[in-house]
Amino acid sequence: MEIPTTRFGPVEVEADDVIRFPEGLLGLEECRDWVLLADEENDAVAWMQSVDRGDVALAVVSPRRFVAGYRIRVARRELAPLNLDRVGAAHVLVIVGRTERSLTLNLRAPIVINLENRLARQVMTNGHLPVQHELGTALPALKRTA
């Protein structure tokens, strides 16, 4: 299927590439279907592109690549809708943001994806993880593709 996007132009994806968020994301509850797209210039970054809204794409990264020892602690009921048979089937991503000073990672509300059934959910972690964890200035800036 072809997805019209404002950031990447028309994108061709397979139906099996779609990741379903039954509850949407915080602030984007109407966006239920997403695809992950690789960034052509920065292999640390992927783009979560909404299938429902071509104007919505979020930069995401694996938090462990930037935050040593990052672990999420969530109530079991938070992960129950994903039907995870094993922890290894889960993939964790965090959304990248930008402030005037730096790029940030939302470590407080990561995205957990069940890679086997393509279900995902944004969860709130227990503990004191920041919503805006600043990345060091030595890291390369995200580049806009397309």
C-alpha cells in the first residue's frame, strides 16, 4: 500500500509492516496505525510515520544506545494488551524531542512493540525517569530526509 506523507513523499509499505497502537499515542490518540522508516543519513534514528495522518512522523531511537543501563519498569497490566509471550519479543523505543538547547529523549513514556503480532503501546514507567533527557551536544543532529 502507498502512504502519502508530507516528510517523505509517497511511501510504499507492506500491510505486514504496519504497527497497531490500539489506544494511539499520548496526544495522538486518533493515530492508530504506524510504520517504522529508516533514516537514510543517521542509522541511530528511525521515523515512526502515521498511516492515518501523513503529516505526522516522530523521530524515535533505541534508548539503550544513548542511556547506559536504561530499563523500563511498568505494571504488568500496562503490557497485557500487547500479548507478549516472552520479553524478547518486545522492542522498546523512545521519542526524540527538541528544545532550544538540545535534542531530548522521552524516557518516561517509552513505546513498547510486540514484534511478533505488531501491537504496540506507549507506557508510563514507574520511577523518576525524565520526560526530557538531554542528549550531549557532541551527538549529531537529526537530519531531515526527503
